[in-house]
Amino acid sequence: MKKVATIAGSDASGGAGLEADLKTFAEYGVYGMAAVTLIATMDSSREWAHSVFPLDSSVLEHQLSTIFDGVGPDAVKTGMLGSAEAVSLSARFIRAHKTELYVLDPVMVCKGTNEALDPGLNALIAEQLLPLSLVVTPNLFEAGQLAGMPTPASLEEMKEAARRIHAMGAKHVFIKGGGKLAHATAAIDLFYDGRDFNQVEGALIDTRWTHGAGCTTAAAITAGLAQGLEPYEAVSRAKKFITLSLRESFALNAWVGPGNPSAWRKPFN
Ligand code: PXL
């Protein structure tokens, strides 16, 4: 069984973060491990306002040692890191263990929260983790931030961001969220390997319950890579996985709702 690790925050509501990653890993049939960087909680008496509780970096270091020195993951994903220490510790372990199948999900802010954007931390992620990544999976906002340009608003701007991010050291760039472009009639994501652009298309699903969709997509790519898929194949399969998941998305309460990561098990899929 392939062994896959996520280095990410815990989302106490279960829809995003390492909870989404582990559910996705289980659906793919890989063995999941998690190093927790922080714990995110949500307050139902304050319109689902998020609080973030970082863990001490020595706790993260012990978890990374358990996973990397003690087990040896076939593939690794990073999600919400939350601190400079978490970025540099992740980079240190990925480098020391020569982890080739590494997916960087450059989580910058949670959707629907007022959590502050931290440009210093994002610069550190770009400098230390981007060059180690086999695939980086920014959404439109994150792609703009990484590339040093406004949030892409057209396919051409997505291509420009992908070129810039590739030049910064990522081997493959997968920009998610093309369904958010003006007049989109399909959810068109963009894959770039440094030579060719490929549009990865799925049905545009009209739902506000998309909590954890980014985490789930990156986790699915990581699991697919561990199972031997080439990056483009892993991205294409992940796109199918998230599309089916979002087709069965549901509300947890008035504020938040995730997809259903088990949706693709159904025989009619
Ligand atoms: O969806 C981004 C995200 C990632 N990681 C954690 C989160 C969230 C959003 O809520 O809580 C831990």
C-alpha cells in the first residue's frame, strides 16, 4: 500500500485541511498520515469566524520525524502551514528525504474568513517550497499572489501566472478555479509543465458548498502520484474526483458545506 503524508492544519469542522486530505487518501486506497501544523476552529456564535491555534514547532518536528524518518512516505502534500518555522521544517524534511512526489497547495487564506493574508509567509513558501514541488496547486487568487500579478481574470492571465510560477521552480503548475472566470460555462483549470498548456475541464457545479475543495483536489493529486500516475494524469483524475464530490456537496450549517469525497465510489460514476 502506498503511504502518503499531509503536512497541514486541522479543520475542526472536518471539511478542509488534513481531515479532507485523509478522507481523500482513504478514497484513493492509499495509507494516510498527517503532521498537524495548527488547529482551526469556527465559532457558531460569531458567524463561523475562524480562530487559528498554531502548534509549537517542536511538536511539528516530532511529527515530521515520525513520518519521514520512521515510515518514509511515497508522496507528500503541504497545506496550511501558518508559520515560518512550519515552512522551513517542511522544506528541511522534504529535502533531506529527497521526496520527489511533493505537492504544494499554497493555502493563503480560508474562504469566507477574515484571516489576514501574510505576504511574508507566502514569500517564504515561494522561496523554500516551490522549488521542491512536483506540482503546485494555487487557486486564482493564490496564483496571482505567487506570480506577483493581479488575480488572473482570463485564461490568458492564468497562462501568464503559470509561466511565472513555473519559472520560480515548480515543475508543474495546476491553477484551479477557472470556473470563476467571467462568463465561464465550464470549470476550466489550467495545467502547465513548462512547455505545453492543457485545459482540464469539468462540469461547472453551481453550489456555495465548496468548503475544502482546494484541499481535496491537492490531496487527490498527491494520492494519484503515489500510485504511479504522471502529473497530468494525476491532475485529470483529481478533477474528476472533485467534480463528483461537489455534485454531492451539502450544508453542514448556515455557513459552511463540503463536498462528498465518497461520491465517486457510486456505481453510476
Ligand atoms: O480551505 C483552506 C483550509 C485549509 N486548511 C485548514 C482550513 C482551511 C479553511 O477552512 O481550516 C486547516
